[in-house]
Amino acid sequence: MTKLLLAGSTALFASAAAAQQTHIRVAMQLEPPHLDPTSAAAQAIDAVVYSNIFEGLTRFMSDGSVVPGLAESWEISEDGLTYTFHLRDGVTFHDGTTMDAEDVKFSLDRARAEDSANAQKALFTSIADVTVIDPLTVQLTLSAPNGSLLFNLAWGDAVIVAPESIEDIATNPIGTGAFMFSNWVQGDRIDIARNPDYWGTPANLETATFRFISDPTAAFASVMAEDVDVFTGFPAPENLPQFEADPRFQVLVGNTEGETILAMNNQRAPFDNVLVRQAVAHAIDRQAVIDGAMYGLGTPIGTHFAPHHPDYVDLTGISQYDPERSRELLAEAGFADGFDTTLKLPPPSYARRGGEIIAAQLRAVGINAEIENQEWAQWLESTFRGYDFGLTIVSHTEPMDIGIYANPEYYFQYDNAELQELMATLDVTSDPAARSEMLAEAQTIIAEDYVNGYLFELAFPTVARAGIEGLWLNQPTSAIDLTGVTWP
């Protein structure tokens, strides 16, 4: 009798444990400023909502491939100017309303509108018209062929939203994804729950919580104490060996699209002088930054392009560490005694830790960069949108985003007509060999113009409880996609 009772108790315990594993607690370093991916550049927004809550016509997979999303298929006209998308039938938003071609038209028209707040509005400039053919068919007419259109439509900035829920999207996001927004306790957590009416494969998890832990020491403590189950973008790489040696955990180290740069305000003196920008670039020992701030995690870059991309050109030699050359260039530019500037640092560890190292390197050649630590919302408002900075450090996690250098209103305000014309030509070119040639030229132009100080491609370490499967290893776009995660 006793043995039977014990066996039954064990079975009940195992059943309860399995039930508990339908919930997952995911930690990340940055809290989103809001939850509308179509009106801000903060990667923390996409990290929470991409695929989980919102979906686009196409979507990225973890290997970077682009696959059908809300559009199950499409045709492209021979001249490349007309894309006809066939939408999935039976898709509803989380409030129960039907997702149809009118919502697609609303979303894309809103993104490309003259007064659009979309941070990647340039993705949609080639779209001349969006026409509803019927409830499940929508046609995009382009002003010129765009070989990147399907790629562009996979971005978080291109997700499909409904006009009925757009007013409250920042705090109550209503999408079509496998999870629904439940709750947001600002400064602490965001809760999501499985969408019971999802059009596709249902999520295995019933609920998930995103927690925000900015301090690296607190991040380490929370994982070790098993207060969280997953920490994505773990901010203390020096602790990874401890987790690797602990059978309770698994460590995943993938690559990202995150070009980490020392950005310079190209319209503010003295950084409007290419000699000064060149001097800054030669003052930086990027490997020392990688070793000191990231404990060796990161790949050196010499331009704004991901090293794992087949079209990457290694231009690190153009801006190699050479402090003596840096001093010569400063003297040539009229700053033999150096100058003072600001170095605005957002919260991520690569910025705060890297900023201290870079400030010391700049000081060694006579540039006194006064550090100002900023919270994420402050950085977005004053530095990114307000252009109020001399130098700043940030990682650009958007995929294939070299096109930002063709936008003179982007926060580092680089204005080069030659590059703008090149990128416009690239947009209408579909031949792979020609595109590769143009991408190489674009990389070289910005490297030789020393637009920014190019540091390293951000690695993406994730620490998770053993047994959790389906987490993305790499980050082809910023996403903590939980739709395929299991915890048996």
C-alpha cells in the first residue's frame, strides 16, 4: 500500500512539474519604452513583440531566411513593379476582429505616410500604391523595382496592425501572433499568454513573463538563483564559464546583426571635419574594447556590415589603432591641443563598459570625452531624436541596415550625395552580382569617410535552464521568439 501511495505521489509531482513548465520567465537587459514596433527604433520593443504578438506579411526565421507570414504566397510581375500578396484565410486579431487586406493597406499606408513616425520609413519609399483586390488579396505597386521588398516586409517595423486598435497600441498591443499581451508592470515585467485562436501552430507555452534586469551583477544573481529561466543578451560575459560548467544551465552564443559603433555627430563641430573623424577612429583599439568590455565576445568590424554576411568586406585596416597618427591628424585639423566633447552612453553593458575604455583611449590622444550615462528613453529622446551629442555608443541590431547612411536626417547626420545615389540604385537592382558590387562600394565609402568609429559585431549570449529548446541562437533581427519554445 505504501509503495502504491509513493508511486502515485511521484506521478502527481511529475505532473505538477510538467504543468509548471508551460510558463517561462525570460529576462532581458532593456525595458521597451512602449510596445509599438512601428513607431520607434528601440530594439527592446521588437525583442518582446516580434512574432510573439505582431506578424508581418513575411517574417524572419532564426537562420535569417525570409518565409511567408500573414501572406501565404505572392506573385511578382515580370517588370518587378507589382507584388500581389495572397493572405491567409481565417486570421483574427487578438480582439477577435478579422485581419484582411484592408488592414494590410492601413498598415503600409501608415508606415509610408508623410507624417509617419516609423523609424524605418525608408523601407517603404519604393511603394507607390497599396490596392485592396479583395479581402484576401492585396497588391503593392512600386515606383521602381526593389529587390529587397520581401526582406523589408519581414522587419518588425512592417508588422500588420488594425485601425481599430491603433490608438492604444503603445500600451495595449493587439496583433495576430501566437501570444496575446496580458499585462505590463512598468519597471518590472511584461506578461503574455497563449492565443487560443491562433491561425498557425499553437505555442507550446501557455504564458510567459519578460523581466527587465539592467545591472550585470543582478543579472548573474537572478540566473544563478533560478529566479529567471532564460536571460537573453546576457550582459555579463565574464560569468559565462560558470554557467557552462553548471549542469543546471545551457549557454548559447550566437551572432547578431548588431554593428556596435562609436557614432559621431557629423553635423556638429569638430566631427564635421573628416580629419577629426579619422583621428577618432585611429585612437580606438577595438580589440581592447572587445576584450575589456565583452571578455572577448565580438568580431572586429571596419564598416557598418555584418561579418557573417557573404558581401562583407574586411576594412578594419582603414581604421587600425594608431594613436600617433591620430595626434598628427588632430594637429592637421587644427586641434593640436585636443578638444572637449560628450560621450552619451545608453544602458547596455557594451556601451557603459566600452565607453569607459574608449574615453581613456581618446584621452590618450588629447580628446576629452565627458561621459554621460543615459537611460534608454532619455537616449532615444535627446541623443537619437534630438541630435544632442558629440559621441555615443550603440549597437545597430536591424538587419542589413547600411541604408541608414543614405538618410541625412538619421541621428549621426551623414550627408553624402554619392552614397545616396548608390543606395537608390541598389534598391532597384535585382542582379545578385551587381548588388554585391554595390554593397562593397557602399561599405568602402563610409569606411573611408570615417563616418563613425566601427567597433565590433555584437555577440548574443543566452543563458537558459537545461532542457529548454527552441530558443533562437542567432539574432537575424531583434526577437525573443517564444512561439516554438518547449520545456519538456
